[in-house]
Amino acid sequence: MTKYVHGYSEREALRLAEQADTLEELLHYDTIYPPGAKVLEAGCGIGAQTVILAKKNPRAEITSIDVSLDSLEKARENVKRNSIENVRFLQADIFYLPFEEESFDHVFVCFVLEHLQNPSEALTRLKKVLKPGGTITVIEGDHGSCYFYPEGEEALAAWNCLIRVQAVMRGNSLIGRQLYPLLLGSGFSEVKVEPRMVYVDSSKPELVDGFILKTIIPMVEGVKKQALETQMIKEETWNKGIAELHETARPTGTFCYTFFKGRAGK
């Protein structure tokens, strides 16, 4: 089973929900499928993206899968809370999909490939269950695209731990920049990848709160245990780094990060 670098805590569930809400317009304004379309969401987690996907496509038939039963339970609760009725959930592994070939019109994958040891194989497996003429949509971040001010040395060290911990767990937090070659190499056609950049300063208080304070900093804090246990960083440096990251949310601070959204056909 793929290990999720941030764990499955209640705090992480809250972070994922905050992230989804904050980035909804940026990432999903064009995630639209026709009525009656059969859509596979691969790796739905707690359903943070599922809710957005279903609300934007109320007449699509969405099947959402995940390997974690705990996450699926939270996803069901999220969908029920939002009175959504066009989603069914299944426990399934992307590498062992329980579907016949050419079962879906579209595949949707968001913040999943970065956690997989073999994202190319995952895309190949997903391509098999996609109908000819169907599409795949893949959204990933890229932790190497992060710039902020003030840029303290300890903050950079803490941020780098986020990248290194994921690499130790055989994931790839720099995968956003690789979406084009990954999709092309997996046999998809008409591959198009767009950067979706988030820039935050104090003129955008909703992003200061929703992105820096409720998404980015908690994401970094989520790898503290692994970073300290593997001696990537000293605890004193870590604490200073987190404090410095909070400085980016102050009136004179700024934060910039880029997501990548790829689309391709079969």
C-alpha cells in the first residue's frame, strides 16, 4: 500500500479540506464533464476534491477510489454532508483496478502521483480503463516552485525537509514539472500542461489565511516527525524555520507556489 507522507490525522484532513476550498477556482474552474459521463477519480483521499468535482458535474456519474478505508469513510461523510448523490466509492488500488478495460469516459487524478513509487505505471493502468477518445486530467504541485519573502535560512531548511521526506518515502514532490513527459511516455495523446500559480501578499487576506496559514504551513509541519527522526534537521532549526514561514503571512510577506494541470486523450 502506498504510504501517504502526511499521515491520516484529523488535522491533515482539515488541511486537505482547506486546501481544496482555497484552490477551487484556480484549479477547477475548467474541470467540467458532459452530462452522463462516467468519471473515475483515482485516489480520492478524504473526498476534498470529490466534493468539488461532483458539485461542478452534478449530472456526471463519478466513481471515486482509494486504498485507505479510513479515508473512504471520511470521503463518504463529506459527500453526505454536502448532499451529493452522484458519487459511488470503492476501495481499490490504482495498480490493481477492479474495472474492465475501457469502462470510463474520463479519469481525474489530483495530488496523487507525487505519492507513488511508479507514477508512469499508474498512468498506464488508468489508460487501460479509459475509453478511446476519453480524457485524463492530472493535477500536481511542485515543491521546487516555491518562493517566499522574507526568505530565512531556517525556513528554507524546513521547506527542504518536505521535499526530502517525500523522496525518502519514494515519492516525488517535484512531479508537477514532469507531467508532460509522464503523460506522453504513458501513451496519451494531445498532451497539454498548464501552470496554475498562486501568489499571495497581504492585499489578498483570504489567501494569506487559506493558503499560507491553513495549507502551506500545516503541510510542512506534517513532516516534522519524519524530519527529526531521520536527523534531516535539528529541532531548534525546525522551530525557527516554522516561525520564519509565519513571517510570510505578515503584512510585508509574500508567498508564491505553482501547481500544474495536465490534460490528455486516449
